[in-house]
Amino acid sequence: MALTEEELSRFLAETSGKKVQLRLNSNRQTMLSVRPSPDGRSARVSIHRVFLSAGPEVLRAAAGYLAGPSASDRRAIKDFIEHKVPELQRQTVSTASLRQQRGTSRGKHHNLVPQAQRINEQFFGGSLTFHIVWGRRERTGKARRRHVTLGSALVLERLIRIHPVMDTPHVPQWFLDFVIFHEMLHLYIPPYRTAGGRNAIHSPEFERIERLHPHYHAVRAWEKKWVWKMMNAWEVGTELPRRALVDFQPPALAESYRAPWLPPPAPVPPPASVQPSREPEAIQQDLFGDLLS
Ligand SMILES: [Zn+2]
């Protein structure tokens, strides 16, 4: 059962003990913002409409924001927003403007979807749902752009855009894969607002996991040496030299690779009719035998 705006306002005021000036918004960037008055006795609250249908626990957590939220308030709000994302996402995705913005996942040289699916399996246990497309940046015809963003992730829209500069034959697949991985990691560890009011986008947790990617160091080295050359070549419509393709090349990941932060896959139980024929110790020894041979 949903509340009215007035009921929500009254609930927040009574629970927090403050005077509340409430404004409902439909802006997914500011789901909940609180501006306390200097004397701390009242607060201006801007809150997403979706909170009208929140349960009592979430509403109590929202009221907690008026006084300074506890860790559990933050968690309750974050869980609620994430839970509501698919609903909000449907609303957004059905609009024509986003569909137009979307573009295509099939480039001239790289199809992003199969790559992203494999990365999803290997690094995120297949847990992420999203769209991935090539961005539509136009060439300027001039070298030396001042800023480079190889990919972007809209967390609530679940939309990843990859810069078309990498849709060329001499950019290594493993480099492109890492850019895709980085953007997917933004969906896995969404940005959050810190206590100081800043947006933590590349949070310490984000960076810790990113560094665990087996290609991390090769990617950084390649990036340092080739990214500007790649951008400049693309702007003027030329190609990177062939050697860019093999520079710093790390060993390829096995098809069966699973990221170290994922839980191990559930063991496949033996068929009920087949009894293990050997003692565990014997099996252990065989494993070692395999490794040593
Ligand atoms: Zn990033």
C-alpha cells in the first residue's frame, strides 16, 4: 500500500522529530537528499516518488537520514533502491530517447555481446544484467583530444557504452575486454555517497577488485604507451601499427577461468548409484601425480 505525499511527510517528521519540508522527485540521480537547517531543527528533503511505496523499515531508515544515518539505515536505503532499479529501468528503457541513444553492440571488428557475456561468467558469476553498446562519438579530424573516456556505465539504466576508438583491428582484444570488465565492475560495485557527501565512484573496494584482474598490469602498461596514439590515430582515421596488438600481451585466460573473489562453483554430486571406489587419500595422491608429471 502506497503512502500519499502528505503521509510520507508526516511520517518523516514524527519519526525524526524534525520539521520537514518534503519535495518528491523523479530524478534517479538524487533518490534521497537531505538538507538540514543550520539549527538542525528542520530539514529540506528531496525524495524519489518510488519511496511512497516503501515498507516501514525503509521509511524508518529514510527518517534516519534526517538525523544522520546509521550504517544499517544506509544499507536499507541502498537495498531498496537496488531492488527498485528494474522497475525504474523499465520506465526509462521504454522511452524513445534512451533507445535512440543506445546504438549497437555489433561493431565493424568487435561484437561486444559475446565478450561481455564471457566476462560476466568469468568475473561476476553471470550475475549482471545490462546492455552494452558502442558509443557514437564523432571523429574530430584532429589529433590531441584533451580527455579520454574509454567507456561509461549508467548504473540505474544498466547501460554500458564503449568508445568506438577500440573498434579497430590493432587494439588487443584483452585490452578491450578489460575496459568492458571495468565498466561492468561499476555495476557490480555501484557508486555510493560517502558520509562527506562525495560520490565514491572508484572506491577502495572497486580498486582492490580491479587490481585482482590477471591482466591489470599489462593493461596499465599498454594504456600508458598506446592510448593516446590510439585516440590520435582514430581521430584522423588512421590505424595503430600492428605491433600494438602484441605489445605487453599477457597470457590468455582459460575458458574455465573464474575470478578469485567469486564463490567456488557448487561441486557436481556423483550419481547416486555410483559409490566412490577409492579412499580420499588415494584421490589426493593422484592429483599430485598429475601435477608432477
Ligand atoms: Zn570507472
